[in-house]
Amino acid sequence: MNRTSVRMPIMVLFATLGIAGTVACNRTPPPEPTEKSSPAEPADAAIAPVEPPEDAQTDASIVYNQTAEGIPVTTLYPETMTVTSNRSGDGIEIFFTFKPQGNALDNAEVGIFLPEGAATADEIEALVRGPNGLLDSNGWTPTGEGDLAEFPYDWVEMAIAFNTEREESGYVLLGQAEGQAIQAILRYPTAMPDAYWPAARAILDNLEFGPTFLGAEASEQSAMAIVALADTEWRLVEIQSMSEEIGTIRPDDPSLYIMRLNADGTVNMRLNCNRANGTWSAEPSDDDSNGRFQFGPLATTKALCPAPSLDERIAADAGYIRSYLLKEGKLYLSLFADGGIYAWEPIDVVRFQTEPDAQLEAAILEVSPDYITEIGEFGSGPARYIYSRGDLNGDGIDETLVLLMGPFFCGTGGCNLLLFTEADGEYTLVNNFPISRAPLIVSAEKTEGWNDLIRLESGGGVEPAYIRHTFDGDRYVEQERLPVDPAPEGKQYLAGDVTFNNGIPLKPQNRSN
């Protein structure tokens, strides 16, 4: 088939249909096709050319045009093929497949994918070639770089050849047009190139991309996503890999991996011993339970966390998150090209306060008589504290939970946690819990009229565990040790980005006092 003779009518047809602002994928006419009109086969591919079926129809006679549905792609395809398309939070997918013929060609395809939020081929290359990427997750073996001269289209920048265990060959084409990254999958039976390539060429030769505009509707959808996800806090449950060899990874201590999505479009993360801050955005599809999701660049601290740690993996993967799903109370964030899924569970939280409270500070100093000037101002300076308030015994008066921070009050396993009752501005100590970490979980279960408390112990060579405390009528006592997975249910107090710098300075007592 002469490509030029096919291309001229379609350009006229697109103009007749009123498709404005499109960019031709092949502005410079490609060289005349060779006898077989197919690119060189991938290395090591066992090619046994066969003639196409006598009834094969390779003239591109059917128009694909779904621009009215928000899919900015147009082309022609032969009558021997069918097409399906979808626009979701991951992006735009279009698959051309052969009508059933009862042979290996039934599994062949030409797939076009426009990933949401990606503008260049470089942005998606690692998600195709890298671990758990498109090739790896599908079990496709790369066999070398394809000859770009065989794909003379303006948008094509890379051609990756591959073979499969099902005696298939193919290419992944990567490129961009109109500021949008493009991925094309060309997959066919290794023994049937002559039956595949005329149809595939018809699609590629006539493929054009137009700009996408979000418009007012998308802005309204984005606002819907903000309502659904804004001011929510999540704890990492697991990382689901598409590779059976890797499987599902669960953090040893889920409380070390916390994500807060703020209403102003910023995100704060605790990644084990590191912190990350940046931006997030979302755009739902038909409703606010699923759609596009993307993180902006994250500023991350670079401390070396004790192994095993997921901090570096999460920070690296964040830039490739492309969609979200809210299902059965959990938030699933999916990586581009089936690279994996991050599952998060919601945290019912009471965030810590940082407004100084003079009466509370006096109560802290009263129960900490050894915290004096000579000791307290050594090294990093005065200790610091944060606090949260909540009614633990149903009397309508809030109790106060205080976490003390700094070398005087902390060890490798955690810091001192104080519980006070309050009446008429006077604080009374109920408990002093050692080696505790924020947040503290307040269970819905009660003992002697007080909510059970569950605190986390980890570090210092101790196996991480949650400690359940019950009230005995006078104070809380340790009841049982619980595994960190799954995390106990309850409302979290002292929640947020708990760091020493975020605490309130606590001036030590003078020895003379």
C-alpha cells in the first residue's frame, strides 16, 4: 500500500469533519514501503513469514474519531479490526484488535496510550523499561532498540523491541505531541508479520493527536476530588506489585509511613525517619471515588533510616502516581503502566497543638523535678512538647495528652508521654508513660468508664509493638502487647508531623526553685 495515497484523503476528511488544531504525526511523508512494509524484526525473533489471508482487508476505510468524547486522537483503521477506547484517571487508552480469525492474530494489537500528567517520553521511559514496568510486569523480554527510520513519525522518539513467551514480537514506541507523552504498543505473532503490519501501518500512518483542554467541567471535577480527599490523613498498609516474584510488601511499622493531604493542595509525609513535603492534585472521572491523582515535586530529607525502610522507594515512586481509587474505606494510589499500587488506610486523628499553655507547662515541670537549667539546656537547648486534648472518660471535660521531646525525656525507644486531667485550670497527672511514640491510639473500647489507650513502642533494639492500657479505677495499667500489623483501630491523638522543631520550647526550672 502506498502510504502517500492513503494519507492525502484522510487529511481532507479530517478537515471536512472540522477537526481543528490537530498535529499530524507524520508531517514529512515516510519513505515508500518496502515489499513487506514492515520494520525489521526484533533480534532473536524466529520469523517465519506467511502470506496474509486472502480475505484480509488492509485498506484503512473506517474513521476513528472520538474527539467529542474528549479523546484527542484520530486515525483510520481497516475493516478487519475493532477498536475500544477509555478515558480514566490513568489517561486515555485506545486498543485496535483483529476480529476473531481463529489463529494467533486474534491476540495481536495496536495500543495507543496517553498517560495523564506525563509530557515527554523521558518521563515514562523508566515505567516501561524499569523494574515492575510495562515490559517486566507483562513478562516481555526486550531485544534491543528498534530502528527509528522504520517509524518515521514526528511523535516517535524511542522504539523498544521485545519478544514474549507466547511466540510474539513487538515494539513499544515512546514519544510526545502537543505537550503530551505518548506510548504505543505493537504486538503480533512472530510467525505472522505480513498479516499484521499492513493493518498496523494503516493506523500509524493516519494517526493524529490534538490538544486537550480541561475546561470548566474538569475544574468542577477537581473541586469534587478536593472535597473527597482534602484534610485527610492516611497510613500505609501495603505496596502491591504486579510482579509475582515481588508480591505484596507491607511495612513492619505502618505508623512510620503517614500521608496527610491538605485542603490547600499541599502534602506532608512521614517516611520512616525522613519527612517529605510537596503538592498534590486530583481529578475524578465520573464521581469522586476514582480518577487522576498526581504528586508535584517532593522535598525530602535524606537521613539514613534503619533497615528495612521503604522511605526511598516511596519518595521515588511518588512522581509516577497517576490515579486514585477510594474503595471500602481505603485509598489506592496506582503507578503509571501497572507499576504497582499503594494501599492506604484512613486515620481518625486529633492533631497535636503548638500553642503554648503556661499552666500546662507548670504542671509538666512539677512532675519533672530533675529537669533543671544545667541539664535541660545542654546540647540542643531546652526540651519541647506537643499536646492533644480529648474526653477519655465521658465526663464532658477534656483530658490532656503531652509528648515531651528532647534528650532529657527521650531514648532510642521513644519519649515520655504524660496524661493529665484538668479542673478549674489545675492539671493533675494520671499517668507517665515512658518510651512512647506519637501518635497515641484511643480505642472505642472502655474499661472502668475510660477509653483504652494504645501506644507504640519501637526502636532501641525492641521489636515494635503496640501496648494496650486499661484503666483500673486510679490509673492506666499495661494490659497486653499487640502486633503492629494490622494497626489497632481507634482515633489517633498527637497526630501530625511530629518533629522536635515543631514542638513548643519548655524552659527548664532553675535549681534555686
